[in-house]
Amino acid sequence: MIAEEGRNIASEGRDAVYAEVIVVGAGFAGVGAAIKLKETGFDFLVLEKGSEIGGVWRDNVYPDCACDIPSSLYSFSFAPKPDWSHFYARQEEIRQYTLDTATRFGIEEKIRVDRELLEARWNEKAAEWSLKTQAGYYRCRFVIMACGPMHVPVTPAIPGLDTFQGDRFHSARWQKDFDFTNKRVAVIGSGASAIQFLPVIQKQVRHLSLFQRTPPWVLPKMDVHISPLWQRRFARFPFLQAMLRKLIYMQFELLNSGLNQPRFVKWLQGLATRNMRRGVSDPALQEKLIPDYTIGCKRILQSNTWYPALAAGNVSVTGGVSRIEGNCLFSEDGSRYEVDTIIFGTGFEVANPPIAERIVAADGRTLADHWGGSPQVYMGTLPERCPNLFLTFGPNLYTFSSAFVIIEAQLKLVIKTLTEVRKLGVHRVEVRPEKNKDYNTELQSALKHTVWNAGGCISYFIDRNGRNSSNWPWSTFSMRRRFSKFRLSDCDSNTVPG
């Protein structure tokens, strides 16, 4: 039952639903956390803001939406799927994998949908969290924020946007029944979403204008259909898919380390340049599509259709949007384009997780207020001033690899901590400030010479204060090793029984 507006969350304790652990979010991180909590015998619930689980793969339904990590690696190691239809899975198949995995491990009964978190507040006296949702109150000893880094779309503040009279929407809020026939469409942004949906709608529109501040580096996408024969082989001989997963994993590890090697970077940029020239023969257009920063500084993209689409006769490529006047968009070079529809392919809030605005720390201030735009979180998992709270996909965990590698590394840390806490009878766990400071000092020092910081681009990896609050500077092998070594001694000694 929805609580009356204005009632203090602390007064709702007697009405709140209690669980030892509450997971916020039912995307892959939330589903994975639920599976591991069930395996280790914790009392838990999962709160999901949507009417269905699936996270980013439920919300993003734009044309040709697909993953850019091979399917065998973009899945739980403990829940392989032998019958992926493509080497790179499509959106609907990934969404279904989320649903199937929840069913397979029997966690559906623990998931509460339509429960958007409005506020999480630490109750020092009770040593527990009070959670306010739009459908009631919850209490728990421990909370796992599995909210994901890419679920709050970013729409740029363009002068005159409010004067535009046509249709406009973000790629993450795609209008499935929208008719592009004979439309003049502006696509703002040339990131991971745009390179997938633009080649599809380009074939339908009268004219398409691409506004991009900086062009991306785009490699060929080695996508293939996985035949029923190979699906049966993977099902009958699981070690084959396990070997493929390990091979792909090692390739991504080599990619991350290779981005620090000038010869490898030169080779990779040459591969991307040849990919562009295969699709675009016009020298003037080629000039607009060659990035002026080092590959890897921004997210590396993959596509076989992006460049041929941009070379089509009904497409114009220009710089960023400087202003909008009615239905006319003006680019940075002064060019004017009249359009009927605007699609924002401008990504998501990454460097400063929006969930921090809804977390009220032990001192009564929000986590976002403490961070001041530059989050510093121990191992991207344990924020200061937030006892008994864990973040998944927290700050400085992004690297060129599968999200599942990061999820599983974090979950091992979280479950190990919870298990030890239960064994010792600990009621309150909070990272020691000096541990967090030392860790983040080491991390930022390691980031200084990486391609993300020194590659010559402006990316969403850098926060509003100019600090890299997104990237992990080491290998994911190192991540897994570091996370496995976490001990409760890294937390305030007052919280750990002597």
C-alpha cells in the first residue's frame, strides 16, 4: 500500500516489509546477486522499478539493438546458454536470457516489480536501511544497489530545443510504432546506439542528418550466425563453449593491455581506418569520419553497416548542434538543416551514478552530495559513510571486457563479506576512510597514463570535475584477484568484533 505523502520514512518501520538483504534492480547484476544470495542461504528480496526484469536489455528496443561483446562471454559463467543464435546476441535474445536465468535458478518469487526506489536512508539506531518505494516501505540489514550504469538517458541542453515542434525521443525510449517514411530525421550523437539504429532507419527516411561532435573509431564486427549444429555441440559438450569463453576473455585482456602499446594502437587504428574506407569512398566524407584522438580513449565500436549508411545519398554528416530554431537545426559550422524528427543517441549518465542522489548516508547527507561529482568508492563497491551497502558497477570499474566478468568479481566480494559478517555476528560494516583514500589515490595514479586519460578526447568517462570516475586501469584478471583478497579488516575496526 502506498504510504501517505510527506510521512517520515523512519516512522514507517512498523509497516515496512523486512528482509536481511535487499537488492535494488533486477538487471543482470541484480539477478546474479539474487542467485548467489539464494545459494548461500540469505533471506532476501529484489526490488525492480520496471514491470519486468531485464534492465538495459528490457528498455533498449531500438532497431538492430545488439551486444558488442560475444555471447559466450556476455553471460554468466555458471549459467551458459548453448543455443545463442548469433556470435553477438540481439536485444530480445539477451532479454529472454535474463528471464530464463531467473526461472532456471528459482528466484522469481523473490522479485518485486514496480518498486522504484525513491530513497534509501540509514537508520543508525537500528543498524539497518529503510527503503522508500512508490509502492511501500522496506527494511533490511544490508542493501545491494544493482542499478546499473546505463539506465538514465542523457539529453543535451541545446539552445532552442524547446522551440522544436516535431517529434523527438532518446534511443533508450524508442517509439516502436514510429513511421519514418518520408521523414527528415536528425540523429544527434554517434555512439554505440546510433551506429546500430541509424543504418536501419536510413533506408526508410527521406533524409537523415547526423550531428556528431567527434567521430568514433569503428572496427569491423565479426558477427556470424551460430548454426543449429554448433548449438547442439555446445549443449552436448559444454567444455567447447567454456573454451571459447576463455579464448574470448583472453582476447579482451590482450586488447586492454595492448592499448598501452604504441605499435598495437597503430595497427588497431589502421584496421578501423580500412573499415571506414571500405564503406566510404568520398575523401571529404572520410575526413569527417577520421577521429583525431587515440583509439580506446572513447568506447571502441563495431559495425559493418555504419559507414555504408553514412555514404548513402540521403545522409548528411556534420558537426555538433549549436542551436535549434523551430524545425531548423544549426551545426557548429553554421550549416542549417530542416528536420521533422530528432533522435538523441546521446548515451547515459555514467561518471556520476544517479542512484547516489537517492541514498542518504549515515550523516544525513546524500551520497551524491558527498561525492560532489567525483565519486570515490572502495573497489567500486563499498562507499564511505554507507554502512552495510554495496554498489554493483560502481565508479571506476569500466574496462573493455564483458560486464559479466565485473559482475561476478563483485558478487564474490559481496557474498564473501556477507558470509563472514554472518559468521562473526557483525551488525555494521563500513570501509575505513584511509583504505578508501589510499585505494583511490593508487587508482587515479594508474589512470594518468592510460588511453582514457591521455588519449586526447572528451568522453563520458570523465566527470564534471575533470576526473576519471569511470575506468579501471588494470586488467580484469587483476580485478578478480584484488576483489578475492578483500577482508573485513579493510573496514572500520569498530564494526568488527575483537
